[in-house]
Amino acid sequence: MSVRAAVVGLGWAGRELWLPRLRAHPDFDLVAAVDPDPEARAAVAAATGIPAHAGPDALDARSVDLAVVAVPNHLHTAVAAALLGRGVSVFLEKPVCLSGAEADRLAAAERDGGVLLAGSAARHRADVRALAALRPELGRVRHVDLAWVRARGVPRAGGWFTRRSEAGGGALVDLGWHLMDTLTALVGPSPVGQAVGATSDDFLNAGAWSAAWRRERPAAARTGDVEDTARGFLLREDGISVSLHTSWASHEATDLSLIRIVGSTGTAELRCTFGFSPNRQPESVLTLTSEGTTRLLPVPAEPVGAEYGRQLDGLPALLADPAGRGRAIAEARTTVRLMERLYESARADREEPGEPVYEQTTSR
């Protein structure tokens, strides 16, 4: 039996990621779309023939099994909580929430209604899975390097992605959530004992560094107030140290996503490009180094964006699993608290005479 699905939010992610994949997937029946913009609704209704509503209150459990929520970050909790309260299960794009208080609200809504599932695609990539398969050859993991550094990829200036009040943060929230989710998939969860972070915004408001692949209408002429680059260093309670680097723009020639796992008996490294940027690494490169010898390992080839379809493959089973209730919000609590700690560290480092201070929307 197909899962009746609706897409809530018809921005880039809703239009380009979820509508076409839900329409093509045999396990889903796309039954509705939601967006406050009448032009967006009209375009989707004309292209797909499905009803398009102005607000999510048009959806309920009698007609929809799952709502894929792809609205701006600051609306995630309000929209998802309302749908969950009406008995509609929700697949929520990252970031799941922007604070501990929002996590509490989502947890309460899930207890009373539908099931909350969380979206983060990188762990579903074929090359990341090939990296995960090398874990037994690495011995005890000691350190992990995580980086997602774009050459040019700042979301449109003046749009919600670059406004802290609506996005909750910049490159750390946008790209770092994917990296932290991938870290958990590769080495398992663990509390973080210490976290140090630094942020900068050298490229944010210079148009030459904008993301060319996001085909969106120009935003109003406003400057952004989030970071375009964030760095962090974590010490986990299981003994693993982690370096984190996220950048929407840099002086590099191409966009690079890097995962390096250093173990007691070997080091595995994956170099690739996450996401949809056309300025990609030529191919994914996976290596295993041990005792002075580096081996190049085969990586399955797949189309750009295949990981998003692979996420959909597993959703029906997750919806049907009674043990899944509460899992997504528990993981989100850990991630959002870590983001808060990194921002707090970066803010404390900037609190010197003459230095700008970033105001955070997340709570302690």
C-alpha cells in the first residue's frame, strides 16, 4: 500500500528534491502540496495535477500519511508540531530544530500524534556507505576529520538562509548538520565533553560567491548576518576527537567534502562533493592507508542526488516501526545542543573591544 504524501514548502528543496522524487517513487502517492505563495502553488498544480493549498492546516490524517516539510528553518518546529498534533506523520528536513525549547515542543507533539522522522541525506550516499564498510580494518577509532568546503556556494544574499532570525545560523547549521549526522552513522553516537568553535563571514555579502545552482528569484537587497565559515574541534566522551570545517565559500577551485577516519590500525579517507553543486570533484576517491601503504578502493558510481531517493526507500519501514517514535528528536537534541555550544564558543572568542558579536536565536 502506497504512503500518501504531501510536500509542505515549495522553495528549492520542495520543488527540486522532493516533488519529483515522490512522484517517481513506487512506494509513495503524492496527494498534495502546500505553500503560501500563490504563484508557486499554481505552478505545481499545473505541472502535477495535485491540489495545492495555502497552509498546512488543509492536511489531516484522513487524507495524508506523511508530510515532507521543507519550509524555512525558523518554521520547522511550528509547522511540524501542528501537523503531528493532527495525527500526520512528518519527515522534517534538517535542521530538525533550532533550540532545546523547540525540541521539547516537537517531542510533546509527537507523543500526542504522528511520528517524526528526520532528513539528512549524506549518510545515504554510496561512497559514504563504502567508507563505513572499512571500519573493521581501522581498529579503534581515534580521530575523525569532517569538512564540507564550497568554492562558491553562498545562498542568495538577503534570502532567509542568510538571516539568523530565520535560519538559526549559517554554514554550520546548513552543512554541519549533515556532517554531524554522517559522523554518528560512521562511528556511533557519543556525548561531547568539550567543544570549541570559530566563525567568520568574509564571503557572505559579496555576490561573486553565491550558489549558481539554486535557481531562485532574487531576494530583496539586504545583507546577511550569519557565518559563511565555521570551524570546530570536539572531544567526545568515547575518546574520539573530531575536527569540523564548513564553508559556503572559500579560495578553493572546487567544492570538496572530506571525511577522514583515523584508527589504531589504519586511516580511511573519502574525498567527494556532497549536494548539488556543479563545481564538483571529478569523482569520489576512497583510500585506505596502513603501515605506509595507501590503497585506492573502488567506489560505486551513482547520479548526483541519488541519496535523496535512497532516503525515501527507507521511510515506509520507519513509519511502520513502533520503536521509531522519539528517535529522531533524541538525535536532534544532541545535534542542536552541539551547534549551540560551538556558537557559544565562537561568540565568547569575539567578545573583545571592537569585535562584532553574533546574537544567537538558540537557547542554552
